[in-house]
Amino acid sequence: MYDKILTSLSYGMFAIGVRGDKAPNACIVNTVMQISSLPMTIAVSVNHNNYTNECIKKYGEFTVSVLSENTSGTAIGALGYTSGRDTNKLSNVRYKMLREGAPVIQEEICCWFFCKVVNTVETVTHTIFIAEPKAGSESIKGTPMTYDYYRNVIKGKSPKYAPTYVEEKEAEAEKYVCTICKYEYSDSLVPFDELPEDWICPICGAPKSVFKKK
């Protein structure tokens, strides 16, 4: 079977926000779907290795920020390619805190909602969290980013633990390392040379000039 056949399915791009042990955390997922309307329930798939999975199981709640086509690749990279276990992924990403303790991303999103977990299903690699939305935006702004748009327009790739990850057979993208915090930027999202000169490291805020090719 062609190993990318499932990319024909429709996906969105979302940031899942959670309470963390030391700081709020968020990660990028592309599998959020509505299960029913009465009661209103959704399902979210999160890899067992993700810190976000651990936090949802501990606190039983999370936010979903629906990314738009205007959400920056820098924000997606900061939330999708590092771990919240040892990095404050939100240090250079705009967000707001709900009184429940979970963050909502503010990087040109379409809308958001806050959810309480009501059930879980374990698979070999992922946990499917079934949850009820309890609060959310009063309107939808912009055009939701689809996974197809992310792949073919932004030229982004799936992180290793994403449900849609398929090991790429083409040449590996070039990487650039921040000499301050060691964050690695991959050319797979936007070529490093095409980043604006005022671009900064999404982790420590260092300027583009301190990055070195790996």
C-alpha cells in the first residue's frame, strides 16, 4: 500500500493547551474531530510520548486552539518540534490563561474551546481523549488551516509523534541551531535564508544571526 494514502483524509491544525507541572504547555495536533452534538463531544489523539498526553491524564482538561492560515510557521515550529518536559514552549508564543489554568494560543487563531475529559481509549501509540467542550469563542475568524495547506503551502512536515507521521524518504532538511538555547530550526517549514531578518528564536528570543548551520 502507498504509505501516504491516508493524507487524502481531511485534517485540521490545532494547538492543544494544558496545565503543566511547572508552566502551561501546548502542542500541535491534527486529529481533533466532533463525535456527537447531544451531548457535544470531541475526540483528540495524542501520542503516549508527548508531555501533553501526560498533562491531560493528570488534570483531565485541555484547550483546543483552531489554527488559521495566518498562524505563523514560527509558532507552529515552537509548539510542534520541542518538548514541554524540558522547555517552556510558550515563552515566545502569544497566549492567554483561562481561570481553569490552561492556555489558549493567540497567534492568529480562528477560535478556541475549553474541554473536560469524559473518557479515554488507548491504542498502541496514542491515547484518544473523548471530551466535552465547556466554554469557547463567541465567533470564528479567518480560514481554518487544513493539514493539506500546512503540507503543500507552508511546506511543513509532521513531527515524529504526530498521528500522520510517515518517515520521509527524500533528503533530510537542513537544520540550524541556536547557539544560545540549542533549539534546532528545520528548513522543512520555511528555508532559513527566507526567514525575515527580525525573526527570533521561538524558544529563547535570540536573533537570527546567532544561528549556526548544523
